[in-house]
Amino acid sequence: MEYNLFSSASIPRRFVAYILDVVPLLLIVVLFSKKILHISVLDVSLMKSNPEQYYAIQQTVRFTVFGGWILVSFLLECSNWQGTWGKKIMGIKVVNGYGEPITMLQSLQRNGIKIVSMLLFGIGFFWIVFNRNRSGWYDIVAKTKVVREENR
């Protein structure tokens, strides 16, 4: 597999794509918890009166958003989109070593390793900075690469 034939997506472009993915999910979770569950993540009085419950709610929101991002990533990366809406907006996509769309198995591997990377303090994500191909652990394991779309 010749990854060097394809222009790697820049780190800032990948980071902005991630933010564009996560912010809508965060808003959905916060609004859902406020309107349906009647729990506010932004309730400062709860933080003062019951900090343990407040931090438990915050952790739940974090894990829900991360889990939602993993699910969306898994489904969209192996679709015709070849990435999430953030990647689409930023003009990048996920490909295999030949520049082709990834399989469902590769998407499963890629996103499963993202979970491992997060559990290990995000080291697998930061690996992008140190790897000459700008590949995270999940890209290395799944034999994928995030590249710029040709016409951008």
C-alpha cells in the first residue's frame, strides 16, 4: 500500500473537522438532557450543592458525545461520504492504502481503536503529530489514511 501517493490532510484541518463533528452532537445531548430528562449540564447551582452528581452528569455527557461521534464516524467513513460531516465540510476523506473507500471492517477497526486511544489518555490521537504520514494509531491498525479531496 502506497500512502505517499495521496496528500495527507493537515492536522489543523482534521482538528476543525473533529470540532464540526462534536459540537452538533454536544448540542443535541445537552438539549435532550435539558428538555427530556430535565437535567442541565450548565446548572452551576448543582455544581455547588452536589458536585459529585454534577461531575457524574458531565462525564455522562462526555461519554455520550464521544460514543455518538464514534458511531457516526463508523457509519459515515465506510459510506460514499468517506467521512463525517466535519470531514466533508473540510474537504477531507478517509481512504485505504490505494485511495479507495474503506470497508465496513476497516471502519470498525479504525473506530474501535479510537476508543482504545481515548482510554489511553488520547495518545493514539496525538500520534498524528509525530507520524510522518499524519496517521493516528487507528489509521495504522486499520490501514487507512485521511487525505484531502482532489479538487480542494
